[in-house]
Amino acid sequence: MTRVFPHRVPSDVRAARREPVDGATLAKAQAIADEVRTRGSAGARLIAERLGDLAPGAPMVLGPEALLAAWDRVGPDVRGLLERTASRIRAFATAQRQCLRELSTSVPGGFGGHFVAPVASAGCYAPGGRYPLPSSVLMTAVTARAAGVERVVVASPKPADVTLAAAHAAGADALLAIGGAHAVAALAYGLGDGPNAELAPVDMIVGPGNRWVTAAKKIVSGVVGIDMLAGPSELVVLADDSASPATIAADLLAQAEHDEDASAFLVTTSESLAAEVTRELERQLDSLPTAPTARAGLANGGAVVCVSHEEALRVVDALAPEHLQIFTRQASADERSLKHYGAVFLGEASAEVMGDYGVGPNHVLPTGGTARFSAGLSVFTFLRVRTWLRLAGAEPAADAVALARLEGLEAHARTAERRLR
């Protein structure tokens, strides 16, 4: 009988990292992006109607009036929920923005520094596959607005009223009602030309999505900015024998039910904890409506029992997970020892699901080990730090002349020499 939660050895975990997109998907996404780039609205509509994103003749771009109408339809309880969640995300993002300030400092011969400026426009993708995800609308669009982005467009296929209402709560200017690679291409290349275009191109595209979204983001990167190439969602729980097996199992299942490609790991030094968590998983699966999907997600991960706490820390860093929960007696010390993760949740009260649903920090995070070199979505994603220089003297010019001639660039040397006169 196949165990619902595989037990793995520490040396196997690096192989658990997965590429965000495969070559076959990338090639097909390129053809879709080219169709939208060359044919604009007609190309995007053809693909969206063929894939069932859009009913024939239905509008692709919904403006503020449509978002407001959905806001009215969802009712006061949902409106209150969206407003509270948006407010928490906005408060955290605003506090982050205040950490990054303009700079002026002395340099040889004058002053230099930097300005901080947001991008002018952003496209915020929110998946809409099996379930509407208003949380992703809020996480992306509210954060863009907090950064100071002037024009914010949400993209989501087959948007439910709650998705449209979330876009209104976030202050979005419009919603592109298609998904997948064609939606990303439409955001990057626009739909139509000139002031009457159905959708003007954006400068930055952010947000989670399936492999088609990720492939298209890779293709348009460089034409526009992107936040990251996000793959399937991940959770690692680092725990010792002080942790609750039932709580760990519940958290692993919450992660595993995302989709069949998700992964959930327990890293521990306790054989008995791993066994108890496995039994709890079986018990909780019996009453879980999403059990078929969750079983697949659990099979992608597993329990890793380590011989020492130091080895457990090395395993976590090797996985470099999107989400990390630490349920150990020395959780704060462990967090300081670890180098690689997208977001960390300390203690059993700090469930990862709270991060998903808008306590404050963003839930759009690096996956597939990319937390080794990248960070999650934040106001910083939408900001550009632009440097400036104002010199009144020729102090550094002699060195500039010397370096230019060292590199064989005589015109550089001559123009620097002018500053010595």
C-alpha cells in the first residue's frame, strides 16, 4: 500500500525543486504570445473564446462601472470582508514603502543620491481556475496602489462577482476578463493602438498563475518587468517533538489542496512525530472535500527525518521553500540560522494560511528554490531606485581620464579631461 505521505531521506530533498515551466509549455505559450502581439484584440479574443475563457461577443475589458456593479451585488458581509483584508494589506505595504527613502550624500566633487519612483502601470494576475481567488487580487493590486502605481489592471479568467468586487476594493482601473498566456501577452503588448486602444500595455506584470501564465511571463520579461517565475506552491514545516501532530497535518493539507502539483514537507528529528503526523493526515483526509487533490500534493512532498537539528536546518535551506513554518522550541533562533525561504511563520499560532488571507505580508512568493536569490512581492517590486549626480568640482575627473584610457575609450577620456580645465 502506498503511504499517503512519503518518508524521504535528507539527501533526496534537493531533487524536489522543480522548474517553474517546461520546454513544451514555453514553446506553445510563445505561439500564443505571438498571436496576441501581432493580432491584438482579435488574436486575444480568438484564443480566449476557443479556450472557454470568454463567451462569444462578451467584453474582454471591464471598466470601473462593472467593478462597482459587482461590488454592489456581493452584499455587505463580503464587502466588509474585502475592505478589512484590503486595509490590512495596504497598511503593511505602506509601512514597507516608508522604509525606502530618498538619499542625498556627498561624493568627491559634489553630491549624489537616489530618488524612488513607482512604475506608471501594472498588470496584476489573479488565477480563476477551480475557485475565484479574490485574495490574490487584493495582494497584488492593493500593493501596487500602495507603491504609487498610477494605472492598475487586474487580469482573471471568468471573473466571479467576488473577483470583480475585490478589484474595486483594491482600486483597480479595469479588469481583463481572460487568463493564461494570452492574458499576460495582452497586458504586455496591449490590445489595439493609440488613445482608443481597448487596453494599453502595462510596465510591470505580477501575480501567481499556472504554467501557462508563468511561461508567458518568461517570454514577455524584458518587454515589461515581472515579479518572478512562480511554480507550484510549497510549504515546509520544521518541527520538533513539542509540536502538535494534528496542527501540522492540518497545515500540510491546507497547502496540498492548492493543486495536484503543490508540495508539502515536514522536516524533523523526531521519528515518532513523523509517524503521528502521517496518521493524522490519513484521519483528516477522510472528511476533507478536496482530498483527491490534497493526496496528490502530499505525494509530492513527504516527511524528512534528520539525525540532528543542524541537518534539519540544512535540509530546509536546500529546499528554500516558498512558505516555511517553524514549530520548534527555539523558533526565533532557527529563523535567524536559516538563509533561504520566501516567508516564515513562527510558532503554531502563525499558520501559513493567515499569510494567504491578508494579515499583512504578501502571499505572492518565490518557489522552486528561487528564494535563494529572490524575494516575494511587495511595494519594492513596483519601485525604481534612480540615482542622480551633481558635481561642482573636478576632483574625480583625473581618475576618470585614467580609467577611460586604460579601457581604450579615448572619447571618454577626452570629455572627462574637459572637466579638468
